[in-house]
Amino acid sequence: MNIEEEAKKFLREKNMSNITATEYQDNAKKTAIFPKEKALEYLALGLSSESGEVAGKMKKIIRAKSKLNKQDLGAEIGDVLWYCAVLASELGLNLGKIMENNIEKLHSRKARGVLGGSGDNR
Ligand SMILES: [Mg+2]
């Protein structure tokens, strides 16, 4: 079974709204093609580029050159997610654990009343 058939089989068998972070990360890695010796640089640039595409679509909406297309924006968010997942993999980090740590950090900041402040270590 080639990777496209494997992905389609996975999508058929899995309700994608219930995909876990680990399942997403594992599947994203299968489509990662880049020079290994420049992996971190490639992935960080890709993440920046894709988040820039989200920003660009929003900029065009502000200029009233286009209407908000949630599907298009969702696809760009998916591209950002792919780079997050594969960058985490390259660093040996679990995407689900990153998500968990982030939620814990934000809830702690909210509970301590410092959510709206600035600085990494609040
Ligand atoms: Mg994109």
C-alpha cells in the first residue's frame, strides 16, 4: 500500500474530528520531505511561511479585496499545524505533550491573573 492509499485508509477508518495529536504527528511525519542536515531551519522557516499565509489572507480581508473564506483559512491553519507537528518530531517532542503543557501554562496564568501580561516566564 502506498502512502496515499495508507492515508485514505486511515481517514476512512478514523473519525478525523477525533484524531489524537500523536496520530496527527505520526501521519504528518510520513509526508515530511526535506534535507535532514537542515531540518530545523527548514521547518522553522516553513512554519513562519505558513503562518505568514494566514496573516496574508487576513490582510487581504482588511483591505476588502476578499471575503473571509473559513475553509481556505482552515487549510492554512492545517499547514501551520503540519510544521508544528513535524518540527516537534524533529526535536523528539510529542505534540500532545506540547499541547498539554501549553494549556496548563495558560490556565495557570489565567488563575494567577497574568494571562494578559508579557514575558515568557509568568
Ligand atoms: Mg499554505
